[in-house]
Amino acid sequence: MTTISTQQQAADRFGRRIAARLSAGEADLPYEVSERLRAARVRAVASRKVAPSPVVVSRGGVASLALTDDGGLWTRIASVLPLIALVAGLVTLHGFQADRRAMELAEVDAALLTDDLPPAAYTDPGFIQFLQSQPD
């Protein structure tokens, strides 16, 4: 535990030294540049990552420190279940659509093969004109 606090203190000292170095030449900069730097500092401070604070957890009368609020294996499984259900649904839907398309193609093939005309007649341009000119 002391190594974490010692490392944190060293990082803080290093950050303060860098900030002091950067602030030393700020007075010589034009107003626009100093305003852009100020805005960048505000954004950087707002977006910094905050370390999780330790939480005291009591289990069976024994208090222990929990560094994260992770629920364990069951929480991870529960968070992955919707994704698995979505993928399974998509695979099933794809299978049904492929079967339906195969059945439609089989019906067209059966109609072409059992018809009185040969299949080559349907590709003849004269036959198409003949069909268009025939009254029903």
C-alpha cells in the first residue's frame, strides 16, 4: 500500500514541476495563444481519468477493501448474453431466409422444367414480343 502512495506522490511532484516549467514562459505568449492553452488545460482536467476509490465490503462480519465494484463472473456472463442472443437470432434469420429463397428458386425451376415450352424459348426476343401481343 505504501508503494502506491509513494508512486502517486512522485507522479504528483513530476506533474507540478512540468506545470511550473510550462507556466514560466506563459507571460511572453500572445493573448490568443494563452487563451487556447487555457481552454486546452480546462478540457484536459475535465477529461482526466479518476482512479476508483476503495470501497469497504462486509461479508460475514469480515470487512475487506474492494477496489472495483465488479460483480464477478456472473456479471460478465450477463453482460455478454444479449450479444449472444442477437448473434443467434441473426444466424437463425439468415437460415430461414436462405431456405425460403431456395424454395422459391426450386418452384421456378420446376415450373420451367414441367412447362410445354423449352427453357430456351423464354430467352428468345421474338417469343417475348409474341407474349406481349397476345390478348389474354
